[in-house]
Amino acid sequence: MLNSQSNIGIIGAGAMGSGIAQVAATAGHEVCLFDLNEKSLQNSKSKLAKIMSRLVEKGRVTIEESEAIQGRIKYVDGLSHFECCDLVIEAVVEKLQVKQELFSHLENIMKEDAVLASNTSSLSIASIGGKLKQPERLLGIHFFNPAPLMPLVEIVPSLVTDSSIVENVRDLIDSWKKITVIAKDTPGFIVNRVARPFYSEAIKMLEEGFADEATIDWAIKELGGFRMGPFELMDLIGHDVNYVVTETVWTEMYFDPRYKPALTQKRLVEANRLGRKSGQGFYNYNEESINAQPNKDEKLGNVILNRILYMLVNEAIDALFLQIASKEDIDIAMTKGVNYPKGLIAWGAEIGFDTILRGLNESFERYGDDRYRPSVLLKDIVNGKVTI
Ligand code: NAI
């Protein structure tokens, strides 16, 4: 049974593993952090020292607390140290075979009742546990980047995960001051599935010459209340990362056209225009370059916003239809995982599901493209067959 005294193991000291270790140590747990690469461990340790001294400067933690948090993380040089851990969360490279082999090792080292978890974004939890003797003790605990700042955690049981473990893990992660939702073991879980049209419909409008990046970003922020527009957000995430998420969801969904990636983004990746990190993506980040200014035509802006918003609501409703998560959890996931200004299902009700269905049907007719296919649940709501 996991509780506030449980020892936590983290494997992989990259961006995610380091952040999760910080969260667990801040919650008072003893943490073991391991990485195959010695340099990653050293970087993780010095990065945490910098983060903690900034938090002390800002008055968020005292010097004593900062020292205690850092003192609770042990940087270890092998998996044998995980023998005493009650929960292990892996955040190593996103490769199925690597994760499977890692858990097979851990299963032999760790206690019989220890819980095993993966922070994977795109692999199925069932496949990661497929080679285990006791797959019922494995589940997904999916944090968002940066883990110490993003409140959402998706808890993902596989088909065979023991249900008592799910509840226990949810209570534990809640006690780390995170907001947890339960998601079905399906591609993209909640957030990375439901958010796809935010990017793809924006790129579609750009490809059509309907509006440019700056205008679309302006409409989404100014008229929609989103913190970032799709193009600046993709540039921030990095096109390599964002493209792979879309491609994985699409492939895993047996090439459902609704998730089809955009050639425009693929070309950016091929040309190494990865966004902020490479100096150029949709925008140019070199100091001397001047990016285009938005066309602040409100009528055009509203058309842009609605095209994206209707598809997002449709995706959220379809996730509910397919029982990916509860209505409440779908709305929490999008506001707490990607900072949407409102939950999409609540937003849909506010706009009117009939308006959204009409908009989607018009696009479906105009383009003949299955990406605009309305969810059966959306149709049932509008036809009065179902209330949600
Ligand atoms: P990263 O590349 O920053 O770090 C991965 C670390 O794992 C590296 O330090 C590497 O040396 C280490 N590693 C690789 N194989 C290992 C092994 N067999 N044993 C021990 N250490 C090993 O990667 P990042 O971004 O931290 O992602 C890690 C995991 O978290 C992936 O599964 C990813 O899909 C997932 N994730 C990533 C998010 C992101 O925004 N970066 C968000 C949520 C989940």
C-alpha cells in the first residue's frame, strides 16, 4: 500500500524524470534516481540545485526546505538500489523494447507488492506490461512537461491493472498536489488525443491560404482566450516532438483521417526548422527578423476560432462517447494539462451543440474529408436522444 512514507524510484534523469523526482521529493518522499548516462544524472542534480535556489530567492521555499528536498534524492548507479522502492516511475527513452526490458529487470529486483509505472506519452501500457510476470501491478502515470509546474497527471490502467492499485496511486499523486484524471489505455490518452485538431486544423487553414500564422494565433488568443496560439505553441514544443505525437496517434488509430498529420509540419522537421530550439519554425526567432503582423479582422478571426473550436469540442465529445474518460475528467484534463481557457464539453454546451454540429456538417460537405466527421454522441445530443 503506497503512502506518504513510500520510497519512490525514478528511472531516466532527463526532462521528465528529473521533474518527477523533484515533485516526489518535495512531497516528502525518499527518492532514488537512476540513469544509464552518468552525465544525465549530474545535469539533473545541478539543474535541481539551480531551480531550488531560484525558489529560495522567490521566497517559495526556505533554505532548510530546499536542502531537505535535495537531500531526499539519491542519485544511484544501478537498478539494484530499487530493491527498497515501493513505486517506480520510468521516464526513459520512448522505445517499447527498452521499457519492456527495464521492467522485466525491475520485476526481479523489486518487492512483490511494489507498483511499476511508466510515464510514456504514446506507447500502450498493455504493450509495456506484455512481457511481465505480474502485469497487473503496472500502470501509466503520465506527467506533463515541466512536471513540477503542470498540475495534471493522467493515470492510465491497462486492461489487466489491479483496480486497487489505480485508486491507491491516484490518492498518492493527489497528495503530491497534482490533479489526477483516469484515462483509458488508448492512443494519446486524453490530452494528446483531444488536442490534435488544435494543431492540425490550424495548419490546414494555413495550407489553404485562408489565413497566416500570425492571424490564426491572434484569433485563438484574442478571441478564444487561449494562452498561446497553435503556431507559437508548436514552435515551442518543437516540430519533431509535436509531429511524432500526431503521427503516432494517427498510426495507432489505424489511420483514421481525423488524426492525419500535416505535410507542412513534416517538411519543417525534414528541413530542421524545429521551432524555437533551432531558431526557426513557423516563425523566425533570430533577433533581426521581423515576423508578419496579424490581420485583426474580427469576422475572419471568429471563423478561424470556430473552425478549430468545433473540432476540439467534437474530439472531446467523441472521447466521452468512446469512454476514454469521464466528462469531468476530459474537461479537467484540457484545462489543467494544456491550459485551455475552458473545459471543451462545457464550452460546447455554452456555444450550443447544434451550432457545432451544423459547422462540422458544413465542413464535411465542403471538403468531403472524414476529419470533419461528427461524433455519434454529438448527433445524439443534438437529436435529443441523449443528455450528458
Ligand atoms: P529525455 O531524453 O529528456 O530523458 C530520457 C533519459 O533516459 C535520458 O537521460 C537517457 O539517458 C535515459 N535513459 C535511456 N534509456 C535508459 C535506460 N534503459 N535506463 C536508464 N536510463 C535510460 O526524455 P524525456 O523528455 O524526459 O521523456 C522521457 C519519457 O517521458 C518518454 O517516455 C516520453 O515519452 C515521456 N514524456 C515526455 C514528455 C515531454 O514533454 N518531454 C511529456 C510526458 C511524457
